Amino acid sequence: MYTDTEIIKVNLMGRFQISCGDKILDEDKICSAKGIRLLTLLLLNRKKLVTLQEMEEFLSASNTRSESGNSSGYIKNLVYRMRNVLKQMGDSSYIISKYKSYAWNPEIPVVMDVDVFEDFYEKAGKQENQEEKKHCYEEALQVYRPMTEVLMGEYWMVSIDAYYAALRLEMVKNLAVIYEQEENWEDLIRLCRDTIKSEPLDEELRAWLLTGLIRQKKVQEALKEYENAEKVWNEQLGGYKPECAEKLYQEIMAINQGKDEEIQKIAEIVRENMEEKGAYSCEQGVFYQFCSIEARKILRKETESSLVLFTLCVKGLEEQSRRKNFVLKYARNNFRTCLSQQLRLGDVISSLGSRQFAALLSDCPYEDCEKVVSRVLRTFKKAYPNTSVEICYETARLGDSEKDLLGFVQ
């Protein structure tokens, strides 16, 4: 029977590490990415023999061939080197060999972080008590880290990493449901923020995060998170917005309207927004409101502003092809950046679907509108010289009537 100090503990998540009591072998001490990959292969398959042929196939992606092309000889040499490295852990025979096969010694007990993580997942699924289920999820998420980068060059490890990432996301969502039922908004917010870093496109996580902030009356934080989410959706999904997002936005606005503010707080928020250079970017509904306000200001001051509608087209590629979608997405992100930088402080831009942007040029006479558009397009073509991308535009004078304005934008 082995004691706790004799059990081998292995970490694949975060950074690779093998420890036994106070003896630790990490990536720096092993000092061989190929050796770490070999040890990982044996440890993940420690209940069976791994043949030389299997090792050659699994490690071929790492170019583990000697210059002479003798892959079997190279692997034997690599095993020999790893046996010497493992002697720092003790005198046990950690790697055993049989005819054209190798294995981790089954008599030496091993605890791997990936197994601990999966055990908590399975245990949670069997629990009927919600408190116990929550505890299992929380413990599992404490263990989880993305796989060590040393291993991510292996095709077989990429699928393993994706498997554990999927388990983690499932547990996060199950835990979020529990937190929401308990009205534990602090932990719900923390959980969602941590997970969104690696799952930025997940709609449910964004919705839970906004819900938690709304329930805590953290209006400005909720607005900031909504703007961050909208930016990600625009850049990655071509303007797509989940239906639940609009409902949550309206809820944020309703809370904001019913809240008493101090003049210093309002001034502070305005000052923070003024620090951003160039045009102001906002969601479609807010853009319409800006246009209405600008139109009324024009009627009062007898000034003039202009509207521009830009449409991006990709020529010469098959409709709905992956290549075309990629080119459009990349061009769209570049054009949004170009608009923000080239337009002035006080101008407003918004995404209208996957291919269009609208720009409100404040205090810009219609006669000067063409000059502004030419400057924007010239800068974009210089930064993104892709001949398959074409940008068409329409211009309109703002201030003739609100009816004309809405007909142009919608």
C-alpha cells in the first residue's frame, strides 16, 4: 500500500508537473517538450501497453524522428532519457517495457488532475441534493485550466482539451442555474466573467452576467458589459444579436430611468466617455435616437448634418462560401476601426446588419460629405488593399424632415 507521499500526482492542466511528496518535476526541470509528450501519452494510457507503432503514430506530429529516419530508435532513446529524469522522483521503475511496447508501471498509483476534474463532474451528475451538486461543480472548476501549451501541438491532445473544455462549460452553466435560483448574484457574476474570457460568444453566459448586474442595480457596469458583448457580436458574428440581449438592454434602460443620480456622477461618466478618440460607436437603437436628437438640434440652430450608409460587398467569391464569409468578416472589422479613427469626435457610427454601417456626421454640410467619405475609403483601401472588397455608399442631408431620416436609416 502506497502512502500519500508515495502517490504520483500529475498536472496536465495549466503547466505540466509530476510530483511525489516534496519532489517535483515540472516543464523546466524535464526540459524536453518531446519527453513531456511521451510521458503524457503513457500516463493517459497507463492501464494498457502502448506499442512502438502507436507511439510512432502519436508522436509523429511532433517530428520525433532522428535525422536518419529511425523513429523506433529515437523513441527508445527518448524513453531511456525519461527514465533517467524520473529517477529524481525515486528508485521505482516508472516506465516498464515488454516486447515492442512500453507502459507506465501499474503498481505505482497515479492521481491526474484531469481524472479529478472528471470525477467531480460524474459525482455531481449523481447528486440529488443541490448543495452537494453545487459543491462538486465548484470543486471541479477550481481544478480546471486549459491544457499546458507544451502538449497543444499534438492533434490527439487538441481533441482531449476540447473535451474537457466542453465539460467545464456544461458545469459552469449548471452552476449558473443554481446561483440564479439562490439569487447568489455575486458568485454568478464572478463565474460568468471568468468563463467569458475563454467563451466570448456564448449567449447564455452574457445573459446571466447582465442579469446578475441588473439584479444588483449595477446599471453602469451592466451597460459596459452590454457594450462589450455587442462589440464582440459585431466583430465575430457580423452584427448578429441574441433576442434576449435586447430585452436585457431595455431592462437596464428602465432601471437607469428610475434612478436618481448626482450631478458629479453624471459628469464623471461623461468625462470617461470623452476620453475615447474619434467617432462614437453605439448599437442601432441608440443610433436612431442620436439621429432624432441631431435633427431637432438642426431645426433649432439652422445648422446642417449628414448621414452616410456604407455597404460592404465581396466580389468574385462563391456566395455563402467560407472564404467569402471570412473576407467579409475581416473587412468589416477593419472598416469599423477605420470609421472610428477617421471620423471626428461628435460623429456617431453604428452597425446595421452584417454588411452595413451608418454614420451620422454632426455639423457636416451635405456638400462636404463627399470629402469625408473619400478620406475614409482612401484610408481603408490603404490599410486593407483587398481588391475583392468593394464599398458602396449613399448620402443624405439630415434636417429636411424626421420622416426622411427614418426612411433612410431603417
